Amino acid sequence: MLVYFVGLVILVLLLSGGGYLLLQGTIDHRRIAERDAKGYFMVWMFVVTFISVSVAYFAAPHIDPEEVAEGIQQSTAGMLVVTALCIAVLAVGLIKLKEKQQFL
């Protein structure tokens, strides 16, 4: 189960980190404005959340089908972890996306 959660965390961090770096690069090259990049990042994080929650839901039964624990199921716990992580990454990404200061 630990491998399942670590895999989900790695998936979310790779997808969101890639989107962040792509948008920060476009801001640095003055292709899009900071406000636009923040909007695109928010939409990208919605897509990452949807993809990650779908993977968490469909991959959980294949991890260990014989492990049946009382209480919360693996898929539900995975979806909660992914959603919380995506919200945290969204908050950090929106704060960190900035234009470089240009001094003349």
C-alpha cells in the first residue's frame, strides 16, 4: 500500500512540476503574462487532479486484491491523498509563478 501512495505522489509531482516549469519558462521568455499563466496553471492542476484521481481509483484493486482492511478502502484513501496534494501544489504554484524583475 505504501508503494501505491508513493506512486501517486510521484505522479502528481511530476505532472504538476512539469506544468509549472513550462509555464514559468513561458513567463520568463515574455510569451504570456503572469495572470494568464496562473489561470493556465489552475486549469492544468484541475486536469492533473482528474487524471490522478482516476489512476488512484482504477489502480487500487490491482495493487493487492486480497488485502481488505476495515474502514477506508485503498482507492478512497488514494483519492483523498491525491486531492489534498493537488490543492497544496496549486496553492504553492500560484504563489511561486512570478515575472522576473527587469531593471534598466
